[in-house]
Amino acid sequence: MNVLRSTLVSDGSSDRMLLPILQWLLEQHFSRCAVQLEWADLRCLPRPPRTLGERLRTAEHLYPCDLLFVHRDAEGRSVDERVAEIEAAAQEAGLAELGLPRAHVIPVRMSEAWLMVDERAVRWAAGNPRGTEALNLPDLSELEDVSDPKDVLYRALRIASGLSGRRLRTFNVHESAHLVARKMESYLPLRRLRAFKRLEQQLEELAVTLRP
């Protein structure tokens, strides 16, 4: 069986939480081949790359692939601005000359918005799946309008844990956030989000041209 190799270059290490979602998308649109997805971990290099262009160039060298996912949170910028930023960095990195296809992963605001579509997954990730505390997660139709998704998700995880006092203070909310996507029963609700629809459309188009 042929293999499609892909790499995620992200804003930071916390965005590794997107890997299960991206893996699912690849399996949906490249079902005739095996898919592999890695996160480009550039943190431990002697001289970690600083600019996005440097990160893309280094990732392409250390994590050779057939498809590159490039993540940038919108954080108040327009999608067009972020796409232009990514493509300028790709040009700087020489990816166009290499013919390396790119998919833009640009959640509105922050990646954490994509993790709040499944209350059950949040409870499981918090280690208290039978909890009944009200988490006050945003409605799916309002999710992309939340100004600080990370704060909302982290608050929900702390509430969902059911912990208090010292145990709550030592609760590793960052680690729990990384578990949410892996605990989600279905990623289908994400298809109602504008940013996710854009990403999936890119993969649909790439699936026509990429022949692993």
C-alpha cells in the first residue's frame, strides 16, 4: 500500500492537540493509502528556527513529507492575511520550488476552539467522566466568536475535574487539553465551523492532485 507522509508545523507545542483531528481528516480524504502524520518538533535544536520561513525550511529538511500542514491561529487577523503570511514564508523557505503542497490550518482565534465541540471528551480528558458540573461550553454556532477559547477550555477542564483546593492547584490542565481531541467520539461536528470547512476543502482539492 502506498503511504502519504505529512508533517504539521505549528505555532507552538500546545498545538500538537490538533494531530488526532488532522489524522482523521487525512483518513477521510486519502482512504486509498496509508497516512502518516508527524509534528515537527524543532524545540531541541541547537539553534531553533525563529521565523515561520525558517521553521518551514527546517521542518521540510528534518521531516520530509508529501504534504505539509502549516498552522497559524487567526487571533484577530483575517484568514486571507494568515494565508498570505504562510505563503510568503513558504516562498522564503523554497517550498514552491520543491513542489511541496501545503494545507493551511487556521482556526478562528485559537486551536482550542476546535476542542469544545464534545462535552463528554472534555470530562474524560479532565479525569472525571461521570461528573455533572455545568461546564458552560459555548454552543457550536457561537464557538468561533469566543474571544479567548484557551481560557474557556481550561476553565471547563478545571470545573470538569471536580477537584478543589490543593488538588485543583496541581491539576495539569495543559496535559488534559492535549487529551481532549483523542477522547472525542466524533469529529463530524467540526464540519459546521467555517475554519474547519476551509481546511477540509483544501484537502479535498489536494486529494485530486496528490497520488501517493
